[in-house]
Amino acid sequence: MILEEILFKKKEQLREAKRKRPLKLLISEINDKKDRFVIRDFSSGIKRENGIKFIGEIKFASPSKGVIRKAQDISLIAGVYEKNVDAISVITEEDFFKGSLSYLEAVKKRVTKPVLRKDFIIDEYQIYESLLSGADAILLIASILDKIQSRDYVSLAKELGLSVLFEVHDASELEKAFSAGADIVGINNRDLKTMKIDLRTTLSLKPLIPSNKIVVSESGIKTRDDVKRLEDAGIDALLIGTVFMESEDIEKKINELKGIKEEGLLQQKGRYQKNCNRDRGWSMGFCCYNPCS
């Protein structure tokens, strides 16, 4: 099963990371730099106000899709997300999703929006590592953690000032999120055991979640109709990766899902181009020349 393979590789990587950079050294680095950390409020950034919020994800591959996009132009993609979404998720798993902690670090420097580290976190070491790499929030996955780990990792993250997106797929995992003290519940529409996706997972679990929790729907959100369906259900935010990363024009796809008409986008681009000192063209939905960005 693919999840078991991912976790096997993750444990191998952790052993090597700890050998090169022991936990005590990691904590010492944090203590030395604690006055220089800039942690942004992920919770406030994705809490629904006038409308549903969007978390744009940077991912270059997945076990189900293979390579989605070449691992380049990270700064450009982050720039598009900076203007068009409310928070950014960066996958850092290396073997199956072609991610990297260096991508997280680069994105954090490029944007002002909160940044989520999305990975398979199974050890407290990774939480300290996330803080050092610039994460404002981390993903914890209920299906790979027991109740004690869930509680301890949520507590440690909060102690370090990090938000936690606690991912669940069914009612029993939802109970684990509540007992761990999670404030943000991510409902993964993908079953990690079968890899099948069903948006009804979010719709069935949402009524079981107290109103004081922030709810994020993850996976399988592809169309404007999907967005409207989840917005009508009272979801706070949507985490969307593949459909954006597959798009030649990411900004256009974001606005399509938001329901912003193409006519308005063309007018907006026209204004930017008119004010541009040089005609450098458009790349992924925004002007490549700095004065236009």
C-alpha cells in the first residue's frame, strides 16, 4: 500500500536527519533564533468571513498523478498565490511528491501570506524542523498518529506558536482531532487507503464539527460547482493543489473557481500592461516585469 511505502521512506529519512542534525542541536538553533522568527496567523488567514477562503498548494508530483509540473519557478508560483489566495501549502515530502524543505523556505521569503508545511509528520523532530524552515502551520494526519501522538504534537506545535491543520477522513478520526485539541479540522476527501476521492466525505463530516472549529476541505476540488457546493455547506476554506498546478495559467484557474468572470480579468491585465514600462509578456497569469507585479 502506498501509504506504508511513504511512511517507511519517511522513517529512513528521519533517522538520517537526526544523525546529521540531532534534536538537541535543532532545539538549540531555535533558542538562538527565537527572536527572529516571524510566525503568521494561519488560523485567522483561513477563517471564513465574507466568503470561503482558498489555500493554494505547491506540489510537483503525487503517487496517483505522477509528475504534475516541473519543479521550477517556485518564486513565480508563490507570487501568483500571494495575490490570489489566502494561505499557501507547500508539500515537503521528497520521494513521492517531489517536495523539499528548501521550497518551504523559499516560499516563506517570497510571500506575506501564512505558509503551511504539508508532509507526513510522525515525530516531534519534524515539528521543530518546520519552525526552523519557516512554517506558520503544520499538517498532522490522524490516520498515521495514535491518540497520544496527536495530543502531544498538537500541544508542541501550539507551544512553538504554530497552527495545526489536523486531517481526518472519518468520524473516528474526527474524535481523535477533538481529543487532541485541534482548532482547525481538515477533511480529506481522499481515502489514503484506497486513494479514492469523494466530496461527500466533507459534507457528511461537517455537521459533526462544533461551530468554533475552522473546517478545511481537501482533495478533489476541481470546478466552480465543487466550490459552491462546499461553500453552501459552511466550509471555511478549501485546500487545492493539483488543479492549480496542472494549469498553464494558475491565476486564471483560481479566478475560475472563485467565479470571477474572464472579462474582468482581461480588463485588469490590460491596466497592468498599459502601466508597464517594458513589454515583458505574461507568465502564469501575471506580468513577469517587477513594476507590474
